[in-house]
Amino acid sequence: MSQYEKAIFAGGCFWCMVHPFDEMDGVEAVVSGYTGGQTENPTYAQVTSGETNHTEAVEITFDPEKITYQQLLDIYWSSMDPTDATGQFYDRGTSYRPVIFVNSEEQRQLAKESREALDKSGRFGKPIVVPVEDAKPFYEAEDYHQDYYKKNPEHYNRYTIGSGRAAFVEKHKQ
């Protein structure tokens, strides 16, 4: 019987980071939340104020016998703009910065190798600037943020199209 593992990725608004992973075989759960800051159990209002230093992220519980961490990294790179360190599309500031938060040395090595290979590929035409950082406590976001793309599909679709995210992802997908 397989042991589940966790992966934590930040790529702008966590609403947009759930959908790419959510229905992949081997992904057991994708939770929107906050990590990387100093306040315990922060709220959305606190995080977006910039005072907590948290980043919006998703925590993915996955079965490594069905989907590998490398496959999750490939999905991550195809879901956001890895050349923008100060936010993503409409969302600006530290709470929307892209980051790979690692839970082990193996994840760190794979993330760094993946980032380096992507940078060398020239796929995005600019340097890849996503940092790889140690995972810190992950705090689940409020219920209304969970599965937002399912609960509010019209708003979610307008947001991804209007922000330019959908077009960017389509242009750079492999």
C-alpha cells in the first residue's frame, strides 16, 4: 500500500492553482491555503494586507505510485508564469509570488533540477525566477476559497481570461 506525500506550490491566486492538479490520477486532494509567513492561522484579509508575509499556495496530497513529484512539477510550470517573481497576472505582491515549497531533500533536488532544465530550454524567453524554499506550516484557507473554480465557474473563467492567465498558459503549454 502506497504512502501519500505532499507537495506545496504557489503560483499567484490559489484559485487558479487548484484546477490544473485537481483531477489528475493519483492526486488525492488539493487544498488552498497560506504558507511561508509568521502569523498562525492567518485570514485572507491578513494575508492580502501583506503584514503576515504568507503566500497563497496549494497543498497537494498525492500517491507517488500513481503520479510522481516530477509530474507535479511539470504541471506547475505549465500553470503559471515562472518568469514573474512579484506576483502573477492581475495579482501583485508577496502573497501572490510564485514559490516551490519543498518537504524533503528529494523534492528540493527535483525542483531545482526541473527549474534549471526549464530555464535552459528557453521556453519562456526570460529567466525562470521561482525560488525553492523549505516548507513552513500550511494553513487551510477559508471554505469559500476551496474548489473555487467548481463553486464559481463563471467568475473563475472571467478572471482567468481577463487577467491574461489563460492566454499565457495556452501560449506556453507543451
